[in-house]
Amino acid sequence: MKTPLCILIGVLGLVQSCLAGPEGLWGGKWDDKWSVFLQIEKGADTNSFKVQYIWLESQDGSEFSKQEHVVKKVGAHFEADFLIFKVGGDKGMLYGAFKKPRMANLVKIDAKLPAATECDDVLRKYQWKAGAIPAAEALEKIKKE
């Protein structure tokens, strides 16, 4: 039987995960193939965030490419140039408006950016799951309020 203290700790943990903001490191794989990360920090304005977009160019990439964007929250999702994403709790979804649109399922990672060779292990540790859907469908889900 659980004690009231154990129940209270569990409820507080659930509330904390629900109220947690988007800040932190999020990881996934573009179209379930190559690693992508978003490092999100609070911006200067209430609805703005600084996002470092970090990705591997290919499945066997050994060095990350990086770009930084200022992101605005639009309803329940975020828009940064060609990146549109929604995050909450410990899961999220990312859409890339590239020449060939891409999508990635995201998980919250409570660690620093892994080395390129350790991406798969870290994503697995935080329970990232493959499950790419068509990019257009992902965009629709992200923008759905």
C-alpha cells in the first residue's frame, strides 16, 4: 500500500512535468533516419525563445551542423523560419519545411548534447520511438490546437 507521502510525490512529479516549459534539450530523428536536436532557451520577450537547431547531415555523420533561431510561440506550437514544432511533457514533434519536407518525433532529454556517435543510445535511453508519418500529416498535427 502506498503511503500518502508517496502519492503526493507522484502527483507533484506529474504536475511538474505538465507545467514544465519547452526549455531544455529535445532529440529525435528526421524521418526516423538521422539525429536532430533542439536546444531551447527562454528569449528576451514573453513569447520568444532561442533555439539551437542541431543535426547530423547523414545517418553516419560524425559532426553536428548547427543554426540558431529566434522562435515565437503561435498558439500551442512554435515557428522558427523553416522549423515548426510542438513540445510538451516529455514528447514533441518537429516539421522541417525543406525542399523535401521532413518530420521527427521528439523526446525530452535530461542531459547535455551527446556525441554524434552516441545519439542512438541516448535517444533510446529517453524512450524515443520510430514512427515517422508523412510530413504534411505531422504539420497538421503540430498546428492543431
